[in-house]
Amino acid sequence: GSTSTPVTTVSQYACQRRTTTENHNKIFTDAFEVLAESYEFSEMEGPCLAFRRAASVLKSLPWAVRSLGATQDLPCLGEHTKAVMEEVLQCGRSFEVEKLLSDERYQTLKLFTSVFGVGPKTAEKWYRRGLRSFTDILADRSVHLNRMQQNGFLHYGDITRAVSKAEARSLRTIIDEAVRAITPAAILALTGGFRRGKEFGHDVDFIVTTPELGKEKSLLPNIINGLKKQGILLFCDYQASTFDMAKLPSYRFEAMDHFAKCFLILRLEASQVEGGLHSADGDSRGWRAVRVDLVSPPVDRYAFALLGWTGSRQFERDLRRFARVKQQMILDNHCLYDKTKKEFLAATTEKDIFAHLGLEYIEPWQRNA
Ligand code: CTP
Ligand code: MN
Ligand code: MN
Ligand code: MN
């Protein structure tokens, strides 16, 4: 045969693709992600999503693209994405991307949004005021920083440094011990990027609940208290549950779910991490600050919360889009609703949800879309 490319059709939905952490097309997807981010800064959702989708398709390929011809049967690649790929194939880089990377606005918004608690809107506001550096922000008396942003600056060096698997394992033990001290029967699961098998993350995500429905209500406040007593709670933004089964499935246009959750910064000791901390200055100090997210759904919502918090973001987007477009169903972190049958579909495992959606089961480590 003259071709080495597999002749299988690639779905336009990430939830019908298996995407491991091994990316054979990083030179293209890195370029697309810069462009997507730049469109996000300009609030151009269409082109932003187009580049995210294109990057996601290329990430799923078990082979590296070596010519534009090889992409002709792939979905989600438009004129603009192909033009960028052409440049990368010919020159090893894209001039459009290079221009963005050296653009003052892009650089500044990228810097500002790297602070915990600073989103594109705040970054843009500061940029329009003429602020260009952290020094500018901290010196400007008209800038009000909320508590999250203050802590973002305070722990900036530590929390912008990647979290390693060994650090995630150590945090799991710490959270597990805090949870067991409250209720030994509690359910604790690692979720987010580390559940997908990533080597590094920007934080560590956990789901925690109780086997007895309703008992989960006091769980997060008690865990937070336990961490505080241990002296390792550096920051805590706790959001109580606003979940109400009677309001489902009408939450669907909101980005966030309604479960109790907390966004934490914890103090992690080097001595508690096998092989030490993933940071040079952290090691000399003997500890580092690390971001941890905890979400606490009622146990009957567990499978939906686990699926929703495992990600990736693109995988979640496409699961929802697939549910809506292909099955006339509404999926979110709380439930799955069948619009045709006008009923909620029950699930105790992620496999149940994939089955309801008529999808082959995709393992967590195949959801790195
Ligand atoms: N998520 C969510 N609601 C939030 C925050 C996160 O549903 N308020 C979901 C996201 O959609 C994502 C998952 O939780 O799928 C994990 O989010 P995050 O920690 O931001 O990303 P990771 O995939 O874990 O990547 P990283 O390693 O950078 O942390
Ligand atoms: Mn491979
Ligand atoms: Mn995460
Ligand atoms: Mn997170």
C-alpha cells in the first residue's frame, strides 16, 4: 500500500474520539491554542471555539500530520486553521502566531490572567487603564483586588508552577485523612487532569461525598475546619450548595454547577512528597503553596459530577453538544434529561451516562481532548 494513515473516520465530537495525553501534533495545537486564546481575549467566541475544536481533533490522532493532504478527511479544520498548518509545515512556525506572541496586548492579558482570580474581563479592564505589569497593578491605588486575587499575587510563584503527580498523591492522602476524621464512610475521588493521567496539573481536583444522602451538607465545612486546624489552609473560597432538584434541568445555560465547592490554596510540606517538591525554591523553603478544588455533590448526583469534573473542558463541551444535537438530551454536571421522553435518566456510574447517550465508553485517560 502507498498510505500509512489509518482510513477510519474521525468524529467531529470529542466524546467519540479517544485522546490520550500523548500529542503527536503539538507544533500545530500549540499554535492553535495561542490563536484561540487571543480570540478569547477579544471575546470572539466563534473563531476561538473553531481553533479549540481543530486543536482537539489533531490531539486525537495517533500519528503526526506531515502534509495538508493528510488532513483532508478530518473534521473541524477550516480555511484559517489550514493556512496556519501550511505555514507550520513549511517554516516550522506560524507568522500570525509569532506576531501575537510578541504583541503587547496579548502578552499583557496572558500575564494578568495567569493570576488566580483574574479572568479575561478584569485583565482587559486593567489593560485599558494603561497597566502593563504586576508592579503597575500593585502600585495603582484605584485597583481593588478581591481576596482571591490578593492571594493569587501572594502565592503567585508557587501556584503558577505545575503540580506533579507525586504532589497530587500526597495531597490525596492529606485530604483523605481529613475526610476520614469526619466520617470514615465518606467517598473521595481524584478528578480533573490527574484522573485523565496527566503528569502535571495547575491544581488537584477532588470529589467528596457521603453514601447517605443529605449527610454531605456539613462535609466541606468540616474538611475546611480540619485543614485549618492542621495549619495548612492558606486560602479558602467556600461556595455553599445552591443545588435544587426541582429547578432541573433549567440550570443548563450557566457555566458553573450548583454543588457545594471550595477553591483552596494549601501548604504542602516537601517531607510529605515522595521525591520532594516539584520546584527548586520550594525545596529550599521546605514547602510550597498548591491549588486544590473540592466539589461535594449529593451522592445520587455523583456520576454526573464525576463525569463533569473529569474534563477535559473540550471533552465536556462536546459531550453536551452531542447530547443536545444527536440525542435531544440535556447533559450537565447535575443530570441527564431526555427531552423526547420528558424524563431524567438515572445513573450511578459514568458508564451508565455514556450508555444513555448511545456512546461507546471512553476511559478517563482517553478524554484528554
Ligand atoms: N469544572 C467545572 N466547574 C468548575 C470548575 C471546573 O465543571 N467550577 C470542570 C471543568 O470543566 C474541567 C474539570 O472541572 O473539566 C477540571 O477543571 P480544571 O481543574 O480547571 O482543569 P483540569 O482539566 O484539571 O486541568 P489542570 O491540570 O490544568 O488543572
Ligand atoms: Mn502513539
Ligand atoms: Mn485541575
Ligand atoms: Mn480545578
